[in-house]
Amino acid sequence: MTMKFAPIIDPAVRKPTPKPVRVDLRKVFGIGTGLWAVALIVALILTTLDHDFEPLVIMCSSGVIIGLLLLIWEFFDRWDYRRLGL
């Protein structure tokens, strides 16, 4: 049982923390925005066919707008990351 409490008692026994992994968020945000765009097209088609999907159109268009804003944010975040040389 002393092994479980050794890192708590003696911090020198702890394993070093791993470095954070840099993830390409362009793929994640791009796929998510694309799925929202497809859902928006489907909702618009259903709305033109006299179905009541106006709240769905608003939700899907909000998803597309948020996805585009996240892609813009990721562009500037990656630019700062490269500029700092990290």
C-alpha cells in the first residue's frame, strides 16, 4: 500500500507529466460545420415542402455560423502558435 501513497508523500517519485498533444482542429471544426451545412440544406428542403421546420433551420444556421467562427478562431490561434515557434 505504500506504493499508492508514495507520489502523494514524496513528489519526486511522480512520473513526469506528458506534453500536450497539438491537435489539428481544422479537421474537427470543418467536419462539424459541414455536417451542420448538410442538416441546414435538408431543413431548407423540408421547409420548402410546407413542413414546419423553421426552428430547425435557425438551429442549423446557428451551427454553421458558430462553426465558421471557430474556423476563424483556429486560424488565428494556429498563426500565433507558429509565430511563437512552439
